[in-house]
Amino acid sequence: MSRFFLGLSLLLCSSACLSQSKPDEKITFNTSGLTYTRMLQLIQDKHGVRVFYDLDFFNEEMVPVDFSGQFVLNVLEAVSIKRKLQLIRPDDHTFIYAPRGENVQNKPLDINIKKTPDVIIASSKGLTKGTCRLSGTVMDGQTGLPIIGSTIRVAGTTKGTISGANGRYDLSLASGQYEIIFSALGYTDELMIVEISYDGMLNMELYESVIKLSDIVISGEKDNANILNTKMGTQTLDVETIKKLPSLLGEKDIVKSVELLPGVTSVGEGSAGFNVRGGGSDQNLVLLQGSPVFNYSHFLGFFSAFNADVVRGVDFYRGYIPPEYGGRISSVLDISLRDGNYKNIAGKGGISLVSSTLLLEGPIQKDTTSFFLAGRGTYSDWILNSYNNPDVQNSSSNFYDINAKVTHKIDWSKQISANFYYSEDKFNFLNDTIYNWQTLAVNLIYQQILNKSWSLKSSLSKGQYNYLVEEPQENQAFKLKYLIDYYVTSHHVSYDNDRLNATAGVQGTYYTINSGSLEGGPNSEINDFDMPTDKALDIGVFAQGEYDLSPKLKIAGGLRLSNFLKYNTDSTFIYLDEFPKSEDHIYDTLLPDNQVANTFHGLEPRIGLTYILSEQSSVKASFTKTYQYIHLISNTSAITPLDIWQTSGYHIKPQIGKQYSLGYYHNLSNNRYETSAEVYYKELDNVLEYKNGAQLVLNRKLETDLLQGVGAAYGLEMLVKKNAGKLTGWASYTYSRTFTKVDSKFESERINNGYFYPANYDKPHNIKIFGSYKFNHRITLNWNFLYSTGRPITVPVSKYRIDNVVINNFSARNQYRIPDYHRLDIAMDIFPNHKVEKVFENYWTLGFYNVYARKNAYSVFFEDNGSNPTARQLSVLGTIFPSISYNFKF
């Protein structure tokens, strides 16, 4: 255990009153049922002492008795006897647990109590204030990156705060002198004696402790933030948790990790896209550093297009969606990128069975300007070659992506960053048809702190998604091209004080969509054909705020006003009202003039209420209304490389979503466990559906194959989550139903006779379990299990013959289901060593995807064997997939 005492840095939860000694006070709280570490932390917080110890002394064992009413000193001595440790008291307010027989009396502590102020914050004009505001940034001393979730406490008081996503903190203090303790899990505490008489700043750098507490999840919120905040249906995923999740062939997948949350289902194994609370895959807004991403997968949907090594955080909204987000009616997945290292040149990377990654980062100007450059590429053809099917063996697939970022701190209050993302996929089927698609996202972000309460953020983004399909056979040779080009600008101003957080801003997105161009080869039978270019402007103005109405009641809400302008860039066909839309019923045509042809407005209120029953429980309710003006045109449930997007216009109305949510939240064992139950109901208007046999690609009269109806979705989501200890993870159960209704006065424009029917993504029962068990500092075992009801399908139920032509008679739409889906994955992280002071770090990950080789059905199709149609099941990943990956950092 001597490693623990290097300079007596037994760093752990040291945070308390350093100026007073109160070991003669009596314990004021019930200790029975707490872990030893939690009890010692509360003793420090409430009774003004410092306690140092090693986690290995206590693990996660529980305190067997209630020490309330007993003197602090007696309790600390009782713990030392129970755990067979020696209790050392170098001064009145400091206690050290050490192995019996170890001499540590003369070893120095790494927190030095100073008798004179370290920092004096005062007005240059000699002014003083009764209440002063102390703010600043907490950073990693080795990288210069912000530390999220660090604790800033005022010794001897209950006053304190936690640093946010940018490492920033704010404290309101009366004029005077204070001992302020900066701490973060895995870092050595720093104590600063501050004399303050006016508003000012204090930035702090923390350094890693000798014992790295990597088994504790670092959170940017209080332990009971899920109880106190006004967020419903919202999750923030830290990158370390995402990296723990078992994945196909060792590829860490940010999008797939979201599918482990309640209320979220996959559109299918090996497919891109996900469904949220009864919404289609196109109803999810996916943002990469503020830039929309239309296709967020690689390798035909098997892997995420986002490199986890460059991601700072992931925010997912499926219930209350803040008004700053618009344009989708189901959910928002907001992925933010981290900065490069401000101190030193560093790097990290990994090698798996299918791909390799490498990231290089460092300062351009130390402490001021940083960069990172990351790349990822694949060598996945061997997977296709391993199939017994010759058609698959003769195919190939590969991808790569590049991320880059430069961040410059102009001064303490201003920062500017430039981000670049590019990805490309290529798939060749049977050495014949070639599919190629690319995504580009570039943005520039400026941030400024205007004063102690106001801040500004502005961004400008350029994005593009395009694909190319090539057929090389001479008589059928062609090239099919598709392009979405868009610009996004956003400007926010924020206000923050003790009781009110508010943001207001404006956003705008300009779309240019080329819905397809077909070019035949020199000797091809294919004729050239061009679809018109679609242009539109989406503008949103919003204001939102969070306010504490009382100590028990909090409110969050706001309003978004959206305005959508569709330009007349193509002929618009007008159809006779007394007939279904078809080419035969066109009676007029509006010619293009590049002017605004259609305008849509939407008033989108959002509100959330939290009533705090106690520090451990609360009730929340929310309402969200959203508009969606751009639509995915696809008669599959997945997002594919060949999808097209269509803006709202003369024939296509905007989709509208209204969601009502109610939830109960309760924490147990001092926030070690989180439990919640949420119910929701959604109303959906103008949802898109398709006629049987719809032709969607290169269709100048697309509206003749489109239908719009209404939808309804409701469900119950239950979650149990364990946040700390050797075993962490969560388990959830979701019951959800989603129905669609398409009715019309014309029989050909009705589906299922105008009655409600299950949507393509209606999966009533979903069970998800994720667990992580840390055996020691070197080995961690992770696993997940998923179960869901099979999705609906339409099947042939009979056939008949007319003039020697066999006609299949199909069931009503979506009246049958494919078999239920379930799968178990496991992965193990193995760290060769756990020394903190090392130049090169590395670890291995061993994994097994689909452990019991379940042949889950991706789809069911039917073959005519001469008598009755025979059902056949297609399983994309119907066997176990082992993986091994090597990860390193320098």
C-alpha cells in the first residue's frame, strides 16, 4: 500500500472546513445503509474535518450501524478498529487512515493551509460591494482542457457550485476572506485563500492525483440533479460510458449507445437510424457541433459516422426539447467536440479488426491556441469475403472520416473555434454497381462573456451530403447523383444569475436540394434525366428560461417562432379536387419564377415544471410542440444512402408534433441509485406515408405517390440506474405504441380503410440492460442485453389467378410482425498497468457481439413455391462476432 502514500497524496474526498476543528461535534445524520466512503464524505461536509484514505480500504461496503448522536472522533476511531486500520491525526482537523504499522507521521500533505491571502480581488477604483461575484474556469493543468463537474466549495459553509460544460463556475459571496477548495475526482485538491471585495475572476488548474479514481463516473451535475432540474426525457452521455458499451467488432458507436436509452428503438440491426417515442427516423435532429448531419452511419449502417475520441459530450432530448432546437418533431441528438491540448503535444489511437483511428493534438500557442486532427479508416472487406455467399464475397466496402478543430482564446472572455468534418463511404456490390456517399460539415463558432451575467455565442456552418450511384455495364451504364447543400447561422445571447437562466436567439438554415440527376453512358439504353433543384429558407426565433418560482417549484419554458419559405424553382402541378392525385388529373401548372411560392409559420411553445417533494424525489411535467419542414422520402424504416429529402411546399404540409409528459423521479441510498417512471402521449399531424408500389426516385410528380395522415403514440418508460461502485449501469423497460391513420374521400388514397394501424416502428415491449463491473484497476467487464417486440410487416395471405396471371392478396398494412428481437453483448477492458505517471498508456478490449448467436430477423420475405407463399427470414448478423481492439495514448 506504500504507493498510496507518495508524498501522502492519499487523494480522495478532502473537502471541509480547514479553518476550524470540530471532531468533538456529534454526528447529525443516519449512517446506517451508507457506504463507508459516503459516510466519511458527509462527515467532512457537515463537521469541518479532512479525512484521507484509499478506496481499497473500504470498497463499496456498507456501514452496519447508525452512528448518529456519537462524537465524530469516536466514529472515526470506531471505523479504524472495524477496518483494522490505524487512524493518524497530524493536526486538529486532519485525519488519515493508513495500514497498521506504516509510519506516515512525517509525510507532508499535498494541501497546504496558508495564513495570508493567495488572491485579493478588489476594484481598481477602491469600490466595494456587499455581494460579489467570483467566476472563472477550472482546467486540467497538463492539457489546459476544462474540467467538467469540478467542485468549488467555500470551507466552513454550505456554499458551493459545480463547473459546467466549459469548466466555468460562478459563486456569489459577501465581501470578506474565504478558503475556497477546488476539487475534482481523479485530481489533487487545491485550496486558495481569497480576499474579495468586488466582482472578479479566479481561474484554477488541477493536476491528476497519484491514485486515479477511474471507477467513479464524473458528472457535470450535482448527485441529485435528476431530481432538481426541469429536464424531462433528457440524458447526457459522457464519452467514457459510451466507450464502455460493447459494440460490433470493437467500434465504439455514439448513435447505437443512444439506442440503449428508454424510449429509443433501432430501426433494425445493421441499419442507420433510430426511432424515438413513436417518431420516424427522419424526425430526429442530429447535430455535430451545431451542424445538422443527414446520414450519420458508416458501412451501410453498422457503424457510427462519429469518432468517439474527438467527442466531448452527447446531449439527447426526447421529452422536453429546449426552444433553441427546431426542425424535428421527435428528438435532438447534440454532439459537441472537445478542444485540443493547450499544454503539450499528445495523441491517442486504436486498432480494431475493421478499422484504425489516430488523433494528434497540441498547442499552436501554449495556453492560448490548440488544435486536434483525427482520422479513421477501415479495412473491412475481409468481413464480406468471409461469407459463404459468392455474391457477398465479390462485394467490397470501405469508409474513412476526418475531424479537425482549432480553438483560439482571444482573452479570458473571448474564444473562437473552427471545426471541420468530412466522411466518405464506398460500397461495391458484386463488383458491379458502385455506391459512394460523402458528408461535409464546416463551422466557425465565436463565444464571448459580456459581463458577469451575460454571454454571447454565434456560429456559421456549411454542410453538404451527396451520393453517387454508378452502373458500369455498358448497355445499362449510368450515374445517379444527389445533393443536399445547406448553410446554418445561429446567434444566442444568455443571461445567468442565481435564480434565472435565460437564452434568446435567432437561427436560419438555407437549403439547396438537387433531388437527383441521371446520366446515361455513351452506349447505354439509359436516358439522361434531371430533377429540379429545391430551395428553401428555415428561420427560427426563440426565447427560453429556467426560473425557481420557490424552493419547491421550478419552471422551464419558452417559445419558438418558426418561419419556412419555399422558393418556386420547378413547375407545380395542380390536380382536380374531385379525383385522386394522378398524372391524368392535372388541370393546371404553376411555372417556376424563383420567388417565394409557399410560406409556413409555426408557434412552438415548450414548458416544463418540477415540483421537488424532497432532496430525493420530485414530480415533473412538460409539454412540447414542434414543427418539421423537411421530410425524408423513403418507404423503408431505415436511413439509407439512397434516401432523398423533400421540403414542405404546395402539396406537402409540415409535420407537427405535440407531446405531453409526466414523470416521477426518486433517488435511493444517497443518490447511488436513480429510479424514474415517465408516461407520454404524442399527437402527430401530416405524417408521411406512401401508396403501394410508390415510385420515389426521379419522380417529377412525387406528390401522386405520397399520402399524409395523422399519428398517435403513447408509452411508459421505467429506469433504474446505479451510479457508483464497482458495479454500475442501468436497466429500463418501455411499453410504447405508435399508430398511423390515413383517410381520404378517395379509396386509392386510404390505407386500411381509413382506420388506425401500427406504424412501421411500433414495437410495444422493450427491455434494455447495461452493466459495468470493475474487478480492479486493470480489468472491467461490460455487457448489454436488448429485447424488443418484432416490428410490423405486411404479408401475402392468399393468391388468385386472373387470365393465367397469379395475383397475390396482401394483408392489411402492418397487421403481422417479424419475430421478437433479443441480443447479448459483452466486452472486457484490460489495462496493463494503472500508473498515472507514464508517457505511454494502452489497453485492450475483447468483445463478443451477439453472444448466443441469435438469428434475429432483419426482414421477412416470401417466395412462391407453386402452391402457397413461403416465408423466408433474412438475418443480417445471425452469428456471434468476436472482436479485439488495442487502444493507446501518449
